[in-house]
Amino acid sequence: MKVKLEEALNQLQNARAAENDQGIANALFVVGVGYMQKERWDAAAGALDEALELCQQLGNFAGQGQVLIRQAELAAQQEKPSQALELLERARAAFAEISDPAGQANALEKRANFLESTGDLAGAARALEEALELALGAKDELSQLLLNQYLAPLYRRLDRADAALEAYRRLGYLSQRLGEPQREALALMGVGTLLLQAGNQAEGLQALDKAREMYAELGQAKLAAQVKQEMDRLAG
């Protein structure tokens, strides 16, 4: 979200005048984000610290989780990796206190993104796998779809071809169920390429050809042509 800092500061002033602790905490959170967007790190840290303290006093675990995630982002910006990871774990624990799988998954996804940016691909995969378990438990198919989309290429980078193939297959299945043809075509490309690399030429080319057809049906002629070129290259 893009914060208009002056408006946010006015809202904070009004909340303080009304002595509304929850309103103050909410306004401090927005102000903290606004300061982060302007790279005023010390001011952001002060606002978020006060917001977290108020959320703790109010027993607002959802608010604590959201503030902790922003504090983790701030720590990452300031190149404090161990602090960022600790804050993300605290955020996940806060959401767990109120049995909020979506909040926990969000914290885990942030952890995965951070770990991937530092080169810890295995750690990133583990975080996404935890998030996927939560999405499976909540029967949240949209989150499952997105997590498999993130996991599949990560597994490929880790040379875990079997896991990548399974993730692409799940992505394709969920994309079809949820009416996401663009992602289904992407999944078919992943499946086809991996099968060809494993020596299964017939099934691999069939998957790629299906992806080509889908892109053509979506009016994406350039992508369809690229898939055809890849088919020709891989078929050798």
C-alpha cells in the first residue's frame, strides 16, 4: 500500500486525542509503513515499536503479526538477516496463537522470499513447504496453487527434478480447477520440459504441445511460437 504520510500522521494525532489505543496502534502501523517508504528507518522503527507494544497490551495477536512482518522487512532493509528471520518467526507464532493459517503462511512466504534473496534456496523451499501444509489443512486451493507455482522452479534450481515435476503437476491440476488457463499452460511447460529432460520424449512433447495450444487459444501467439521453438529444440 502507498501511504500518504501527512494524512497518516494526522490520523495518528486524532487517535491520540481520542485516547483510542487500538486506533493509535493502527495509525502507528500505517505511519511506520509510510516512513519505510521514504527510507526514514529510525522513524519507522520508532512507530512500529510503539505499535507492537500497544498490540501486545491489547492482546491483539493479528496486529502483532502484521507489525512484526513490517519490522522484519525493516531489518532486512538494514541488512540484519538474523533479526529479520527472528521477527518473521515471532510473526508466525503470533498468527498461530489465533489459529490463523493465512497469517502464518504469509509470514512463511516472507521468510522464503528473504532466504531466497540471501541464496538459501533449501531454507526457502522448507518455508514454502510449511506454508503449503497450512494451505492444505485449510483446504485453501488458491494458496496451494500459488505456493506450487513458487515451489516448482525453486525445486528445479535445487536439482530436485521429481519434486519439481510433482509441483508442476499440482499447479496444472489446481489451475484447471480454478479456471486459470495461463497458469495451466505454464504448468504444462514445466511438466513437458522436465519429462523431456528425464528421457520421456512422447509425454513431454505432448505436454508442451498442449501448452502451445493453450497459449494460442489465449491469443498469445508469441508465447505459442516460443513453445514450438522449444519443442523443436528439445526434440533434437
